[in-house]
Amino acid sequence: MDDEGGVTGDLLARAGPFCHHDEDWGASERRWGGMLGTAADLWREWERAGVLRPGDYDSDVARHVRDAAGGGSVGEPIADVLDRAGWTVRDLVHALAPLVASFAGMLRDLLRLLTRVGATSGTGDDLHVVYEFDEGDAVDQSLSAFRETVRRVESVAVRVRPLVFDASHAFASPIRELWSQEWVEGTVRASGVADRSAWPFAAGLPPAPATGDPLVDERLDRITALIDDVLAVLSQIGQDTAAVDVWLQERHRSEESTTEAIANAARDFWPLTAASAVHMFAAGVAKGELSPDGALLARLDEWLGAFRSADEIESVVEQTVNELADVLKLPTWGRRHELYSAWIATQLDRALASARLEFVVRDGAVRFPFHATLLARLDPPGGRVELWCEVRSSAVEPIGRKEGIQPDYRFVRRDAAGETTVAAVEVKQYLQAATKNPGAALHDYVLGLPEATVLLVAHGKLGARVLDSVPVEDRHRALVHRDVRVGRPRESAAFRADILALFPPTPPAPPSPPPTRPARIELSWAPTVRDLDLHVAGTGREETAWGHPSSAHSSLRCDAKDGGPEIVDLVASSRERLEIAVRLFSTDAASVGEADPVVSIVWDDARRIALRAGTGTAGSRERRWNVAAIDDAGTVIPSSDSVVVPLGERAEHER
């Protein structure tokens, strides 16, 4: 990942392990406890102690906090902005919450990937992950240690902005009556599924269109953010409502947690219905059909406010600050911009259905290097494909990379003709929407890799004219993805969809067509009658029966007695019309009908038709029952003397 024009700047003193080795988590309580004043006081202290470095790798944090506090000039100290805004420590903690949540989510996704690799490679928790951020500057950590880091960061992410969720309150939105079943069904279909229960949380929900009223838009944005928070929680449980339902059934706790309350609301499709109400409300306001007044906006504020507990934050704010400081001091926090490139590998893995990518483990480690390294193998249709990191090759008519091109990831196909880069992924992270640098990168990669689709994926915004640098005739090979990050499920899903389209899974073998002709005929009857015989005759009148057990079209297994079954197997290659009949041979019944015969015509795929002799045969002296015909297409045509046996009655008879 190039940092040209990006946020990383001059990253100094970035080396180090993922966890502290020289102090415990919480040791900072001795340093921060009792020092809480205003947000500006805390920010100044964090700057002084090096917890935050707004001048280099935390410049994105500084910009985020400045904007949240009401803005200010770029050169103005953040502490002065916070003083002017009158922010409390709790306000600052709240502002940092989405950044910490995104960081935690990135680590969580990496942990999921590494856990899978550890399980499939047999290394388990002994697996190591090695990140080489610069030449000769590597971080090596065991999976077990990384798991503990993720657990601690996640706990802080929850603490800094806890979500309070009551399902009854969630469904009591002031605009709930506007929800649209048609909108919900259309959104579900757009995700590629037909059933709401299978709607993937990762598909995300589109933001509401602008209404033209900033007061309304602000409330709708907050509702959308709330829905996104809920989807993030649900995604940790499972991929869709069906998976959440299974999770709930396996729960054994008596008390209901916030997560469980969210899961129960998801059972009733709250995210979809809530989002539909937002969209219907926005559309009504934009068209002038709805005119929300101050009272409605106040009710929306009250409804939204119940999802966040100020009392809960205040009661733990000091502990939260201490734990948050520990997260901000992690070397991986300062490396989060570089770590984003590794996180993209988790999205490649998800796109390719996990098991299709076989990650390479060398000396017990998965490596994300600074130099050319084979990361994983993939076996899609069309030949063996390998996923490589940081492979450099020459540029063609470059406008930005005179010394060659080196995308973060390349998919290389190897076959008898040699090797070809068929796809490349370049990862970008910019503070502001940029056009020149990413456009130059896209140009150089597209021209330098003439047989590849090039995907430019960015953590944040990109300029609207990024593609302008790419020759028109090559733009079909250039794909741009903005805002691909934790907390933006819709954008991440779109990126994964493009990857999957490039490497579709091997299509399953088409199912064998159901056999058109039956495989056998079975005769059973009341065991009180000694002997009935099954007769199968072809068009040439060649017949299979007890006296002639084999013919060109069928063969009798044995001459059964006392209720059977007597079975005739049909020759699969035969297509002639067959006539089926049953004869009463013994003299212990007056007619064939009194023997209560049933003929079952059976296919290899377990389909069957059962026929019983009609009531007309029971009272007669008829010793022959003409059962049915099977035509050349395999269709069974019952005779007028036969009755189809219902399924339940047939099962009772077979017992």
C-alpha cells in the first residue's frame, strides 16, 4: 500500500509488538486516574505523553475530532478547538468511539482469518503472523497472543460507546408506521436472496436520500448509524437472521443482554423495517408530502437518545479513559493504516468463500511482507491461481511510478503458457477525497498489467474523476471502490462481489436428470393368500413371469409366496411399452381382489406410484388384474381396474 499523499506521513518509532511487554493493560490507571478535567486537558496530556501523535500517524484522529467539535483551522491546536466547544472528557471518548470500533473490527476480522488458517494448517494457536511494514521492520506475534489483544481492544470498543437496546422501544419509532413491505422485499431481492431470513447483514442498507431539510437529514443519518451499529452486532453472531435464530436457540442464559435483545429484534426483521421507514420518510419529505414539525423531531431525538446511556458512560468514564489510553498506545494503533492492507486480505478471503483460498504457512507463520511473497493459492476454473503480495514489475508509459509498479496484491494464473497477472488490488488510504495520486496509480497499473482487472480500494473517499486518468478503451478493467472498511458493510460487500465475479467458484456438476423410466415393479399382497404372480409383457408380447423369468425388457428376481414382495427389475436401456398384470395362482382366494394386491412402480430416485386393485375385482371371480401400462417415455398409465394408493395409506400397507 503506497502512502503517497496519504495519512501515514513520517511514521517514526512504529516498530514493536502487538501487545505491551513492559507494562500491563490498566497500568496507565496510575497515570491517568484522578487527572480527568476537560476534554482539552486530556488531549494535551495525551499529546505530551505520546499517546496520540496528531502531527503524523494520528492526523486522521485529529481531523475527526476537530470536525466533530465544530471545526476550526487546520493549524489550530485540537485542545483549543475542544476548549471552545466546551467538550467534556465523555464527549471526547464518544468522538473516538467509531475510530476504536473500526480498529477493533479490523483486528477481529484478521483474527477470524488467522484462526481458520491455524485450524486448516494444523498449527492452531501456535501459528504466528508476521507483518513487515517496511524493509527489515517486522512484527511477529503468536495467534494466542493476538487473540488476547483483540479481546481487550473489543472490550474497550464496547465500553467507549455502549449501545443500549430494548426491542420494544426499537419498534416504537415515531416514524414506524411508514415502513414499506415493498421496499423491504425489493432490498432483500437486490441482495440476491428471496427470503428475508437469508438477507445477509453484510449487504448493508443504503443511506436515506437527502430531503433538503438539514434538520431532518441529521435525524435520519443518526437512525441510519444506529441501524449500522445493530448490523455490526448481528454480523458477529451470524451472517443472516436464520443464523441469529440458531444462536438464540442455543442460548441458556436467563437474563437478556443487549446482544440478545438485538438478536430478538432481528428475528422480526427490525433493521429492514426501520430502514424502510427512514427511506419512506425521506422520500415523503423530499416530495413535499410530509412536513415534519419540531414536535416530531423532538420525539425522534428522544427515541434515539434511549439507545445511549449517559449514566452508564459517566459511571465508568475514568476506567474507560485508562483503557482507551492503552489502546491508543498499542503499536498496532499507530500501524493501523498499514494494517488496513492486511485487512483487505480478509475481504479477499470472504469473497472467495474462505476455504477456496489456501494460505501459505512457512515455518509456522503467515506472512504479510514488504517484498514479493506468495500469500495463498486458489483453484478456480481455468487454471491454478496464486495470490501474491508486493510483486514489482515494469511500468508502461507511467505517469506516477517511474521505477515500476508494485500493487499490494496480485492474482497470478499459471498454466502451460506461463504466468499472467489476471487481477491486481491496490490499497489506498487518504484523509480527503483525492484524484491525482490514485488516478495515476490506476493508470500505471492498468497499462502495466494489460490482461488484468485492477481494483483500487480505498478506506475513505476518492475523487469523482479518478478514472479519467485511465485510457477510455481500458476503463472496463479499472474498478474503483470507496469507503471499504469496517462499519461500511455495503461498500465492503460490493468490493467482495467484484472479486468473486473475477474468480467464480467451480460450478457444481449439473444434477443428473431424473430417470424417466421406472427401475422396478413390486407386487405385495395379503400373506393369507399363498401365491400371486406378477406379469410384465412387452410390445412383442414377450413376457416376464414365473415361468419365463427373463426377457429383453425385464427380469424376475424370484417367484415369491405368502404376500411377497415379488419384484421385476426393468432393463434401463429398454424403451418399449410395457403392460403390467397380476394373476391369482393359488386356490385359497375366490378372486385376485380378495388377496388385496398392491403394485408399486419405483424409480431409482425413490419416486414411486402404488396401485391397488379396484373394488370391482374383489366381488368377481376374476383371477387377473390388468394393473397399468408404462409407455416409451416412462409414463405410468393406470388401468380402469386400478386405484392410486394415497401416500399415508401406502406407508401403512408397507408396514
